[in-house]
Amino acid sequence: MALRLDDLALLDLAVAPRLAHPSRALRLLERAGVADAAALPLGARDAALVALRVATFGPEIACVDACPACGAELELVVPAAALLGAVGGEAGPLAGGDGRRPARPLTTADLLAVRGLPRAEARARLAAAAAGSDAALTEAEIAAVERWLEAADPLAHVELRLECAACGAGWARPFDPAGLLWAECAAAGRRVMREVAALAMAFGWDEAAILAVPPARRRAYLELAAP
């Protein structure tokens, strides 16, 4: 993906209302100019988010988590290349009780369609949507669809395997590229906002003029304006 989030996009995201997943994923991709993001398979959507993160902030994704056993903080860096290498699985057709049927990965539109439903009902509806079934699926069929989805769309189900250096406990944490990128964009947008405010007060420039100045030159002007 050649697209990236520019300073104006970061400013907009910094003051955007809080959005729940998956709406924040759509806002990020739409702000970057990705068309019809809601129709992308979840793995392709998350690959686009990772590529967008790389284009905007660089290839190494820093994450922080707390050990569930002792509370110690763990810092790690997730290489984007390893994640993007997981795109595209070989799942074959989906076998159901009524024979083999065509199936498809889930999309953000599917997730939005079940938002607010009880977890069990949402799970059943998502499985039926993936299996292309109008009838209710049995628990065994739902489980089979979920196994098929894990094989067909692996980047939609990424878990980070973590180990605590302090106590040795191990645990898994789902990887959430939309949540991580949203937090980074909000922090970067607030930083740009502070730069705009400082340069406006120092030189009387308006926001458009300040954002037209490349970041490295903006920092040089900030140094000149510092007391």
C-alpha cells in the first residue's frame, strides 16, 4: 500500500470520537483513501492496516502488555513483514452436513451486522454468513466453519505468544492492528497539534501554512522559536 496517513489525517484522528472495533478499522482505512474497506476479508483488511502503519510510522510495531500472573510490563516489537507473510491460506472447500459448500472469509460488514447481539447469537450468525447458509447451523457445524476460517484467513486470527521475563508465565494476546494504529495516530496527531499551536503563536502562521512545511523543517522552526 502506497497510501499513508498525512499530518492532516493525524490531526483529524486525534480529535475523532472514540470508536469501537471494527468501526475504528474502517475510519483508519477510509481516512487513508481505501475504497470499500468494509467489504475486504478481515485478513486483507488487517494486512492493509499493517501496511498503512508501516507507510506512516515504520516497519517495527511496538507493543506493551502486562503479565497476567505478576503484573510485570512486557515490551516487544512485532515485525510487520512476519505478519504480512501470513496473508492467504489454503483452506479448500468447506465440508458441511449437507456436503461441500462454497464459503468465504468474513468481512467488517459482517461484524457490523451482528454488533450488539449476544455473543452466542453473533457467533452463529457469523458462521452462517461465512458458510453461505440461510439455515441455522449446529454447534458442530459452527466449529467446523471457525476452523475453516482460521485456515482460509490466517491474518484475521493472529495471536502473539508472550512470556514474562520476571516470572516465566506464558500467555497469548490477540493482535489488534486497528487498536494499535489508532492509538499511535492519536498520539502523533496530538504532537502535530502542539507543533501547530507553537508555530502559530511564534510566527502567526495559520494551520494550512504550517502543515505545508515538511516535518523536519517544522522542528527546526520550533527550535528557533524556543525561548
